[in-house]
Amino acid sequence: MVETLHVLHLLGAALWVGGTFALVFTAVPVIRTFEGPERARALRELGERWRPIGWGSLFGLGVTGLAYAAQVHAFSHDRIHSAWGVIFLVKLVLVGLLVVSAYVHDFLLGPQLSRQIRAGQPQTLRPRLIWVGWASFVLMLAIPALGAILSHI
């Protein structure tokens, strides 16, 4: 059971990380070449197509991660009060921050910026959206790195 959970967790992480890399380094740069309503439409459609995959993988990561943590007794007194436990708790905090930042990016700032673009208004939310996106990207890299460290302690 532990091995199955571990494999499912790794596959979910691969989907999340790989999909995010594809978006950041291929799709978004292409969409930036568009102007006005075409740009807003392309960003909206990209978001609508990615959301079920991205949020589905995050949900799956949460389920498999918690189940895996239970199987390896992550919350036991001995484990939680060790170097392993500190890294595990940091990972959990970063996961929480990632979920919040991804939510803000996908469901608050992204749609608001899209409305600004469609309306021909100044894109005042773009810098904030970019900052939140890069913060999410850094978290997305740090979390599996901590997972790799945990698997070797």
C-alpha cells in the first residue's frame, strides 16, 4: 500500500510540475504575442483547460500525500519531533501557501485581469498576477525538493 501511494503521489507531482513548466515556458510566452481581446480569450481558455487538470492533480496530491503520511506514521511523536518532522511540517506549510497562491492566481487575479484586458482598461493587476504566479512557481519547485529530502532521511 505504501508503495502504491508513493507512486500515485509522484505521478501527481509529475503532472503538476510538468504541466506548470509547459504553461510557464511554452503556452504563456506564445499568448503574450497576442493583443487585446484575443489575448484575454487565449488566457481564459488556457486557464479553463488547465484548471481541471491542475486542481485535480493538487487534490490527488493532497489525498495521496495525507494517506502516505498516515502509512509512514508522519504524525507520530518520534517522527514529528525529529529533523524529518521539521522538514515535513515545512513542506505542509509550503503546500498550504501554494494552494492559497494558486487560488488567488487562478480564481481572483487572473479573471480580473482578463476583464481589464477585454474592457481595454489599464492592466493594473498584471504585476500582482505575475508576482503571485512566480511565487507559486517557486513553491511548486520547493515542495517536491522537500519530498525528495524526506524520502532519504
